[in-house]
Amino acid sequence: MRVVFMGTPEFSVPCLARLLADGYEVVGVFTQPDKPKGRGNQVTPPPVKVFALEHGVPVFQPRSMRDGEAMQILRQLQPELVVVTAFGKILPQEVLEFPKYGCINIHASLLPRYRGAAPIQWAVLNGETVSGVTSMQMDVGLDTGDMLLQRETAIDEDMTAGELHDVLSVLGAEVLSETLAALQSGTLHPEKQDDALSNYAPMLTKEMSRIDFTKPAAAVHDHIRGLSPWPTASLVADGKTLKVHRSARCADAGGLPGEVMESGRRLVISCGDGRCVELLTVQAEGKKAMTAADYLRGNPLPKGTILNS
């Protein structure tokens, strides 16, 4: 089967690798244009582009899917199927209808929940205990197409969004392989989504970073792990921003929201419900991430200090 793959970030790479390993004829890869990255703003290719070129697959980076360039490329490639995984661009009807088998998307949630750009992060932010991957026959809506296959995975209470990302990336490749095998054998059974059960998962922003210690401890913990590794939760201590990469819920008795209850070998902060979170990994401005204990050796926070004040 002739396949065009569309994807951009690291999440997409296992799906492309699985297509090649399963013996599909990947005739081209569409990915986002190279972009400046890092402190030096060095122009960097997307991970999918790097992987594709390493494996001899032609790469195309149209700036738009609607100006005719993408369709011209597809007409030259003549794919029977387009597979999309975290591509980052909306496909117009003309593209969706061009391949014999249409376009199949691998989406990192148990649809219809968490449609949108950041389903992994919002599942963690909202304290979900289960997530998964859905393969979907794409239509013109935002993640609204018919569901094909789903696979679940548990979300541990201390799992960060970054860790869930890695689990779902591998699971997505497995779901893709199973979906295409079923497509070829004629055993797929598409299922309509119930729009009433959907949640929108918008892109994250840096403005979401500040921790609100007036919220319950569980919500504060979910906020910290849901924003890890980006944009990273943060607080203000001694007038300076302190990023928080990892935390844990704990049994310590609380005081006022944001109050430092223990500061030494542990950094324990009170939350709005009288329970506490322990900050495990933090990062001061201009410094590398470190354990809270290491941070406190050079930056003491006396008990009773109110953070974010």
C-alpha cells in the first residue's frame, strides 16, 4: 500500500517507524517547516523530517495545505492512504478525499474526550486516571471523525505529561499497525463519536504556569505534572520565579495557602484544602533543575513563608 505520512514532533516518529517496519511503501512525508529553536534561535528541522531523511523517505514542507501546493504533491505521489499523527495543520476536504482509503489520524486521547492540540497535557491537568490512543477516519472537523480502534493506558498519580507523552507515542504506533492490518483485511468497524462527551484541549501557554495554592493539593499536584516539561509550573519565592518540575502529594498537615510547612530536607507547601504538596524538583532563574533539598541549601525558605506573595 502506498502511504503518505504527515507528522511533525517527536511523538509522531514511532508511527512513521512502524509504517516502515511493517513494510508499507511510504512514498513521502509531509511535515512542518524548519523553525528557529533554543536560545540561539538556530533553524532546526522537525524530528519527523530528520527520521525520514535518515531512512531515505522524501520530505515535503508546504507552508499551507490550502494553496494548491500540497495537492500538487499528492497527485504526483498517488498515495492510497494518508496517515496523520500530530501534523499541526488542518487538512482541507480536497486532501481528505484524495486517497483511496482517505486519511487516518492517530490521536493521543480516548475520543471523543480531549479533542484539540494538547490532549495529553489536559488529561493530566484534569487528574484523569486513564488515557489512551484512538485511530480515526478524518473528516473536516477538529478530531470529530469516526473512531476506528482504541487502546487504553493507566495514568499513575505522579506521572507527568512528558512521561504520558512517551507512553502514548509508543502505543500510537501499535494502534496504527493494528488499524492498517484491519483496514486491509476489511475488519474495521467505524464508530460515530458522541459530541456531548467531548472536551476541548487547547494549546498550553506560558501564562498558565503560576501555581494557585488556594486550590486543593490534588489540583496543585496535577497542575505541576500536567505542565511538565512545558511550559512548567512556577511560583514566586523571595521575589524570584522558581520553576517546579515535579511534586508529590503528602500527608503533612497544612496551614495557609502557599505557606511553607517544612523547609530543609523537604519542601512542603500548604494548599487551599488544608492538605499539602511536596515540591521535589525545582529550578531557579538561570540555573539547572535540582532537588528541592539542594535548592534550599543555598536558598533557605523559613517555615511560615507565604509563597506567591
